[in-house]
Amino acid sequence: MREREGESARLVAEMTPSLDLVFDLLSNRRRRYALYLLYDQPDGVATIDEVTDHVTCLETRELGTGAGAGAGTETGTGHTGETTADRKREIQVELQHVHLPKLEDAGILEIDHRSETLRYWTQPTLEEWLEHAQHKELS
């Protein structure tokens, strides 16, 4: 795993998740995309809006509708009749009601609902596989 500045300031999860749990958490693309952003933050903190924007951007890129191909327009999502704003709203709802709570229940992150902020808890077992997935998926 890579060494990063300020890692000592990051909070480490108290217990190591099982390998089954790690693979379950990484089995969903939106959860992986959210974790990529949180892992890359120097302090492990991001807002729900930042995570939503990141997931939306990566999904848009995956659909082959990146910059210059209608991103930010009504046809920029690759879904018939769905605007980019609708797609982003759908992603945010799914993140807030499904994926982020699952990561919180697993002890991987903490959700502050008042400030809509997420704090990632450093987890070496997860990060080993997360780095591999990120390299394979986004390179």
C-alpha cells in the first residue's frame, strides 16, 4: 500500500473486516467509486455532494459520454429522456439510502447527517483490494 502524507492524522478503523465483507463492499460499482474518492482525500473527509459528483462523473465517463459528448445536457446521461440532474439525483438517493449506510454499518466510514459529511476510517485490509480495483477499473 502507498504511504501518504498526513496518514497519522487519519483515523483507523478499530477492527479488521473479514475478506467476505471486503469483497461484498467492493462488489458494487457506486460503493467503489465513493471509496475511491474518500481514500484519495488527504484527511478522508468529503461531503455527500462531492461523492455524488464523483460517482456521477465516473459513471458518465464509463458510458462514453464524457466532456464534449453532451455531459451536462439533457442527453448527456445515456438514458433516454433522463437529464443529467435527474441522474445525479438518482445516484445521490441511492448513495444516501443504500451504499453509504452499508459502508457505515461495516465501520468503513462515518456519516454526519447534520453537515452531510463523510469521514473515511483507514482500513488497510480494504485498501489493499480497493487500490487494485481502482487501478484495474480506472486505468
